[in-house]
Amino acid sequence: MKTDLSLKKLKGIKPKGKKVNLDSSFKEIVAFYNELKDTHLNYFAPNAASGWAGAVRRVINPLQSPQDPRPGYDDIYMQLRAKNIEYSQSHIHNFLNYFTCIDPVPGENELFGVVSGCLLDFLTQKMRRNNEHCVMHVSDVDVPILFYGCNNIDTLVVDNHNERFLLSYAGVEGVIKNLIFRNANCSSGLLDLSSTKSIDLIWVENCNADMFGQGIMEDVGALNYLYVGGGSFGSLFYGTSEFVRCPGASKFAYLENIKSDFLLTESRFDTVVVDDCEIDHLLQKTKINHIVLPNHSLPNDYTQENDPVFFNIYEQEEGIKKQAELKEKFKVDIFKDLISKIDYTKPTQTKKLIKKLNEEFNKLNFGK
């Protein structure tokens, strides 16, 4: 295969802690991507779409925020499977670095995001068939719409990400288990994230976004464990397990040291702890069985329209006692310690830490 100019540029890039290996598998992935540019760009480029389809796209989505990439995603996934390329997590990360070497045309951000999603999806399912847990760790890779539509994820760790629409429409036709985000500025991240089975863990630490986590599991299932610590948001996890047709409410959320205009609006959870947070609109239209506010009292200015539904409320001193109990029960400090040791430059150590994290998670009792 003839080496294109972008590949030549990539040879000079040295991602933090990693050496780029332009081996045959990586070159096959790039060749596959370039083939797709000839056949799929129009599908993902609203302004390039012709006829009634393009007109409808522009009317219903004037700001061009990502829409569900299917069936285009499914077609690309099937083509990837037919290619039978042998690759690993490092090849995916090198492919993401390849994006920094190209000058995207309309539709290419979406196409590149979908291909990254298909690569992770296919690798995850392949490893699952071999009873392996796929740990994907990306750091300092600013790809728009990263892992767009990715159906299956075991554990994804994203560090230092600074682009919008991370993981939009992921998990719609698959199973997502663990998502960990650290030191990221990823506005409109996790847009309509889903999973056909409950998501085990979403961990968000020192991140900032105008909107993050809109419509998580809104009509198909539950999020078992949500942690958000540090950071500033406009709207945070709006509509989690929102609709009545959800099999059940999400389980546990621990939120600390964050600023947000709106928090968990129109969401359903069993237990929520809100500690030392600055929230303008706290828990509007939520349905929560146990709400713990160690440093808050419930606002007294709710209207009938935005009233939350709480069945058990723990405030002030009672809240401090309940917080300590739940912090121990749900191993918040243990999880913090394990996740703090995850290091992109030490993949073997990270794999062991994720294994330990899963073991500790499986010991949790989400019942009463």
C-alpha cells in the first residue's frame, strides 16, 4: 500500500507515553477508512445530502448536532468485520492520532467518529467471545464525536479530551459496562447514551461541559453507579432513566464538589447523595427514593410544575450520618483510590486495576 501524506505526518507524532507503530494492521485500518470516504461521506454530511433527505436533515437539525448514525453505522461495521483485520487497542489509539493529520471535509468528523466506534465495538465483541474484558484507554486525543454510535464497551477510560459529542448514541444495540472520564472538557458528551443491559459504572472526575449526559438510559434500562466529582456544568445528566417504560430507575449517584445550573433534571434514581455542590436548579422533576443532602436543605421555592418526588429525605446532620453510611456501602473511597492509579503509560497496571474495580463492584448490594 502506498503511504499517503497523512501517514507520513503521523510518523513524526509521539503521543504522550506511547510510540506510534505504523504496522500493517494500522495501515489496513487507514486504507479501510479512506475507502469509506469515497462511499459514505454524503451519508454523514447534512449539507452534502441531496433531495428530500438533505432538506429534512437541515430543517430538524439546523445546528447539525449528531443524530443516530444508524443504519450507516451498521453498514460500516459489517464491512469492517468482512475485512478481518487483526488489531488491538493500540491500533485504535494510533488511528485516533491519525485524525490530527487530516483536514476534514463536511461529514468527515461524523465518519471518523463512526469508524472509531466500529473499531472499538468489533474488538470488544471479539474479546468477549474469548472471555476477555476489553479495556480501552485514550488520552490527549481530540477527535470530535469520538466512538460515535459504538454499541459495545467493556471499560473505556478517557483522559484529557477536549472535543464535543463524545460517545453520542453509543450502546443503542449493545452492552456498555464501565465509562471513566477524567480531566475532560467535552460539551454535549454522552448524548442519548444507552445500553440493552444496565450500565455498571459511569465515573466523571474534574470535567467541564455545557451539557453532559442528556437522555442516559432514558427508555431502555438503568445506570447502576454514577459518580461525579469536581467540575462545572450547565446541565448534568438530564433525563436519566426518565420514561415510564424504563424497566426500572437507576440505582446510586454520588455527586460532590461540582457546579451546575441543572442537576439530574427529570431523572429517576433509587439513592442520590449531593455533597458540597453549587446547584442553581436542584433535582427538578426528579423521582428519587432516597435523597441525601449533608450540606443542603431542600429548596423551598419549588412550584407544582417542577416539584421533585422524594420518599426519604436526609438533610443536614441526618444527611451527614447517612452519607457516611452510603459512602462505605458503595465503596466510594475504594473506587476513588483504584481509579486514581489508572495510568495511560502503564497498560498492564491499568488492566489489573480495572479487574479489581470490577471485583469490588460485583460485591455491591444495590438492594435496600
